[in-house]
Amino acid sequence: MSQRRTLLIAAVIVLAGAYLLAGSVGFFPSDEPDQEIATVDDDRLIQPTENGSYLWPYTSRSESVDGRTLAINVVIHGDPDRTKQALTDSEELEWEPMDETEEDADPDSYNLSVQDGVDWDDADGSTRYSFIDSSPHGGDAEWVDESYQLHSGAYLGSRSHIRAYTSEADDWTAIQVHEEYFDWFRLRHTVTDIHGPARVIEDDFIDQPFVEDVSRTHYGLDGGWSDGWISSIELAVIGLLSTVFARDTRTALGRVGGNLGQWAKTNRYGFVLAALLVGLLLGVRAIGIALESIVSGYSPQYIAGLLYPLIVVGPPAIVATFAPRLRPLSAFGFTIVGMGAGFVYDFAAIGIGIVPIQLVLHRIGLLLALGVLAVTLVDSHNAGREDEPTADKTDPPLVVVAVAAWLVGLALPLFGYL
């Protein structure tokens, strides 16, 4: 008992350290403001077109640089309305030039052929601002919110998310596109990448007959995940642009895979425990995405609020039901493996390959909280085993500590600590 208690105390100490580090290491750029710059200095502005308006190449949670989040990573040059249509046209068509040797051939006319591609739909998302200075055109310098938002994927799964900013005085659209997923343990989106999604948009437009040029321009500005480069796409002047464009196919959800294999017959309840933990996390994700597609008239946040209680009470309830049927180390191991596999499969199912260190530490804390709870709830039916001579298998103080640690881990992101 003393060795087990020492192990549990050590786990609690590691758990507390994980929570402390999770609240202090790194940042989530989609949620946390960057305090590096307080004003929009001229040297932080770019000019997408010569003699045109100036743009602050970032987005912000407020009408201030203090709320800076992500960097603008694509600028599409051309009429803003046609740019949006090129991104949202549902026909998914690609132009092919007609045979110009044909009599009376029109150089601006094309045959159409169907091509699979990414569907960009109207999106829900928090408002983000950028700064546009139209003084070269005699206009104003002002903060503007996005002209529209688009996404490909599921709000409660993973998606590519576009915020587009336009200026009435210019023929360009500044785009901030990023990859993100809905994190059930933070109840909001977590950004995982901005460079890959920009390349996807480049690929959509490269070699298309309605595109004059696709290139990248280095502005040398950092921050907001920027590497200093912004993709530049020049739309050609073609009369039938309203019916044309192509896209790459992207999968909204990855396949949920893997199995827990076979273990000793005596640990059958451990397999049930682990499988239920995995199934709960994936089930909440799948139900959320299904409801999002079925109940389209309601905000996805209402669906998240409806399902969140399953995240709060589900894992501890599963552990409390099945852990007492196992030995202490088995209970700890199956709980850690089950919940850990649930985290991994959930990330894999929505296509997340890179997880921020702050998020990893937070998940470690939650794993340890459930693991400690599992060990302390081991039932006295194990008392007859040689390696468990003590009948009292439940340590009430540590049960309280474990439950409190679980609730604290859930509360941290809700109160803005990560």
C-alpha cells in the first residue's frame, strides 16, 4: 500500500506540473493576442499592388494590433466578387481552350470539363479584424472585419477556414486561411497550420486558364505564424470566369482505426474500460459533426454545449464502473491507454498531425487525473490477491484529489488559462 500511495502521490505531482506548464508554455495563435506591437507602424504595412492601398498583413481579435492572431497568407488580385465566386462556385468546372484553328474561334471562349475539387461553403467563426489604409486613393485608414468567411470540412471536426478582406478602392482580396479543429476539451477551435492551406489554394489556381500567374512575394514580416512569404494569385480577365475553376479533393474526416488487440482473459474489463473511453471521445465527435450537418439552422456552439456534459462526466463514470474490477496497475494502464488512444484517434479522425506542446501537457494532466482515480477506486474484491494484501483499496482523500484534478483540467481552458 505504501508503494502504491507513493506512486499515486508522484502521479499527482506530475499532474500538477503538467497543468502549470500547460497554462504557461507556448500559445494558441487563434485565441491569444500577441502583445508585441501596439500601433500599426508604416513598416508593418504592405502594399499588395503598386500605388494601391496598404494592408496590415495580420488578423486581430480587436480593432487593435494588441489582439493580433494569424498572418495574412494569400492575396488574390482581381475583382473581389469574381474572386469569391472562384472560391465558392459549386459546379467545380475547369476550362480547356478550344481549338483555335477552328473557324470563328473566340480566344476568350473555352470548353468546360468537370473536375473534382474542394467545396468551400459559408462558414461560422469569430470576427477578426485587419487594417487597410486607402490613403493612396484618397480614402481612409481604418480597421475592417472580414468580408466573408468560408470553410471546407466540419465545424465540430477539422476544417480549412478562410477569412477574406477586401478594399472598395482596390481589386484584391487578402485571405487568411488556416487549418483548425474543434477541441472538445477547450470548447473552441485550435489552429494547427497556416502554410499548408495556403499551398492548397495555390494548387487550386495553378495552371487554370482564368489565372494569369501564381507566385509568392516575400515581405519579410514575421509574427502570427508568418514565414515572411505571401502567396500572390493574379486572375486573368476572362468573360466566363463566373463559371470556372478547379480544386483539390480534401477529406473532411479521416478514418477511425486501430484496435486494442487481445490481452489476458482476466483483464477483459480493462478492454471494456479502454474501448468505452475511446468510443466516448469519438462518439461525441461523430455525433457533433452529424448534428451539425442535420440541424443546419442552429449555431454549432449550441450542439457543443449540448454534448459537453458527456465529456465532463463520461470518462470518470466509465472509470468508476470498470476500474474496481481490475488490479491497481491494470486499472491505471487501461485507463491511460484508453483515454490516450481516444485523444490520438480523435486527432487522427479529423486529420490533425501536429499538436502544440501546451495541448500535449494539458492532455497529460487529464490522463493522470483519470489514472489516479482508477487506482484509488480499485475494489476490495482484489484484496485476496498476493500482491494486494490490504482490504481497503479506496483512498478517499486521493479520490477527491483525482476528481478535483479532472475538473480543474476541464476548467483551465474555460477560464482562459490555455
